[in-house]
Amino acid sequence: MAHATKRKPRVGWVGASCAVALVCGATPSSAQTSGAAFDTAATNHATQMLKDGRKIFRFETFGSEAFWGDTLELHKAIAGAKNGGVGPGVSPKAALAVGLKVDADALSEA
């Protein structure tokens, strides 16, 4: 004896696209953007994305501060025993020579 199953109705790409357009408030007139306005909007968006990306890669540590700071306590080795750390420490010139970065904008004028 064959077992009958109910089939779920399928929504095609056209139906799904129309549903998204209706939910998002798109109408044929608002969906059409002139060439110059579109280019300006795309350029502004791309510029903002580049600014956001630069900010992320400049200030985001992606969790590495837990390894370098909490696990290795690298900041203590760089500071040295004279400055509350451990070992001989690292001079500013040596730190720059091995690749540590300095945020000049974060430094005081002195």
C-alpha cells in the first residue's frame, strides 16, 4: 500500500523576490536609480567601507591581546623590572627595531 505524503508548496525565485521587494518597500520606481546617482551612492558606500575596514584593522585585536598580554605578559617584558615589569626591558629604539608599532596620535606632545 502506497503512503501518501503532503507536499509543501514551493516558492520560486520570482515569488521570493517579490516578497522581499514588498517587505523592503521596493517599488518599480524606487528600484530604478539613475546612473549618476547610483555611481555616487556606490562610491560613497565603497569609501565608507574602506574607512571602516582601516579602522577595524588598526584597532581590532581579534582576541590576540589575551595571548600576548594575559598568557605571555609581553607588556611586562617590554617595560622591564625598572618599570614594574620583568627582566631588563626593551628600549624604545629596540622596540621599534623589532617591529612594535607606535600610535603617534596617541602620544603626548612631550
